[in-house]
Amino acid sequence: GGTGGDTERCRALSLPLAPEAIVALPVEELRAALGRAGSSGAQLALARDIRRRGRNKAAAQRCRRRRLEALEGLRAELGRLGRERERLLRARGLAQRALGTLRGELERVTRQVMGALGDG
């Protein structure tokens, strides 16, 4: 979960900063604050652990958000492609009917020409 356990560990090792600050501060400012407070090795290790887990949690949230946005985009694209497919199928049907009409006309004209040539 959250930073509830981290808050308790911060108090237990008397870290000079809250877990939220450890995660949010730029690394140089964090080092300076811990250095000014004369933090021990255990305190520094705890601060590094809190920072690493906090930043990983934020990265995981961003990753989940991007994945959901990507899925939303794919769903929209799927809908658009479905509509395009329907439009193309209708256009193909119209083209096939027109081709059938043209073939019938060609056969009729061919019979007329062949009949006229046969008479001559």
C-alpha cells in the first residue's frame, strides 16, 4: 500500500523528512537535508528505500494510466475501422451491381453486332 508504514518507520528512525518529501524532493535537495540533519547510515538507507518505492509507485500509476489511454485509443480506432469496413462493403456491392449491368449491356451489344454481321 501507501506510506502509512513508511511514516511509522520514519518516526522510529527519526528521519527529518516525511515520506512524501523524501519521494518528491530533487535528489540533491534530499541529500542536503539528510546531511544537515546528520542522518545515520540506517536513516540514509531507509530514505533511499522510501524514495525508490515511492517513485516506483508513481511510475506504476503513470504506466497504468498510459495503458488505459492506449486501450481507449485502440477501441476508438476499432470503431472507426468497423465503420470504414461497412462503407467499403457497401461500395463493393454497388460496384458489383454496376459491373453486372455493364456486362449485360456488353452481351446485348455484342449480340446486335454479331447479328448485323451475320445478316451482311
